[in-house]
Amino acid sequence: MNFMEAVEHVFCNYAKFEGRARRSEFWYFQLFQYTVFFVLGIFSVTGILAVLIPVYMLASFIPNLAVSWRRLHDVGRSGLWYFIFCVPVVGIILMIIWMSQDSQPGNNQYGPNPKGIGNKRAYGGYPEGAGAIPGQGHLAVQCIAGSLQGQTYPIRGNEIVFGRESICAVRMPEGTPGISRRHACIRYQQGMPMLIDLGSSYGTYLADGKQLPPNYPEPVAAGTRFYLGNRGNMFQVIVF
């Protein structure tokens, strides 16, 4: 995750406290925060713009708290540990140590590893032979609601694309409500399958209603359900 992806993801998940956040997401956002404070500090010397700093602090408080909460989840701790920050010196030192730790491998009680590492069995992805699960088979996508209901599409190569364009492996009929020309894809990154919205006009959602930010990879596993635009275009990741 690079700097801009981290900042975008934090603000897109403005008040999301469930789930996990990678180390890079947290620290890039802190870099962004201090850069903004530095710039606002320069402008505030005039006195007229001094109000910008407290305004920005208020606006960024919730997303900063949320990403800190998710970062603690990522290392296996309750988000409530955030308040140890209130303990002078010791609390700050502990927070820096925890926030600098790598993600717990695999799933923990707060969700899957956002880096995908350690989830080969859960995610069905392996660097060698994308789409293959040794001894089990390959990943595929099955349409469980919509105009393609009942159709199964194996994930061959590095990715499978959904949309209305003729080049899409999962091609929806013209006029299908809620479907863009190149809507979304499942792409292998570091051997792990990721669902990615390709800047669609209507959105890509997990079955629980969570909307994916454009161009931000969301790990998926066998059994994951998602829909494109609306619940009438529902798909499920399966093993075949």
C-alpha cells in the first residue's frame, strides 16, 4: 500500500472500527497528518488562518481513531487499548511498539489478514499456478442471482474481469442494471485473490453491504459472496 492509497482508504473508511489495518496504512496516514499540520502551521502565522488547525483536528479525529483501532486489531489487540495513550510516557511507548508490529499471519478474531499473508488455505491463492489449490482444485466465480444465474467462470491466469465489454470474461448483457462496461475484477496479488472495483459507476459490494473503494483490493476466499451494482447481480467464489 502506497501513501495515496493509505490516505484514501482511511478517509473512505471514515468511521469503520471493525476489521484490520495494515502497518503501512496507519503510518502513511500519520505522515499525512503531520504534513497537513506542518503546512497549516505555516499558514496560521498570519493569525487569520489559525482556525484551520483546530478545524482539521476535529475533522480528522474520527478517521484517525478508526485506523488506530483497526491497526490494534491487526496485531491481535482490542481497539480499547488505544486509550493506554492517556498513560504518560509508558502508554505512548507501548502504542508505538504495537503500531510498528507486523500483521498477525492468517485470520484472527477481528478478520482476515489485510496483507493476505498466512491465508493460503483460506484464500485459495498460491504464487505458483494462480487459481490452484493443491489437492483441492481451482477457484471459480458462480453467478447466484441475475441474468447469468447458474453460470460458473473458472479464474484462469492472473485475473477475471466483470462487465459489459466484450473483452470481459464475465460479460453481462447490455442494459443490465447497475453494471459498468468494466466493472470489477478478481486479480491475484502476491498469490492471493483480491476483489477490485475498477472505478465502476454503480459500485462493488460484499454480501454484507460493504462497498469497496475504487481500485482498492479486498481479499476474498472460497465462499465469499459479492454483488455488482445491486443485489440482483450476486456472485460467489467457489472451489471446483
